[in-house]
Amino acid sequence: MHVHVSHTDGEAKFWLEPKIELALNQGLSQKQLNEALNLVHAHHTEIIDAWRTHFGS
């Protein structure tokens, strides 16, 4: 399970399970990655629920 984070500067992909970690970075700065990672952590449950609703368990 993963989530993509898009920005005009690039894109990142974060694995959500078994733990949150960066899978891919294309063009984002370390500051942007840290901000995205903080958002993924803050909204982890919501992201998982939305992923399961969209794709199924």
C-alpha cells in the first residue's frame, strides 16, 4: 500500500505499510519531502481508509 505526493517540482511515493517510508523521490527537495512525510504521518489513518475504500482490502 502506498501514496503518491505530487508537487509542481516533482513527485514522491511513500510506502504506508508495514511502516511509512520513502519509496521514490523525483525532484522534491529534502524540505518538501519532510513536509510530505509529516502530512502522511498526520493523516495516515485517513489515507489507509481512503485507499481501502477505493481499491478494496
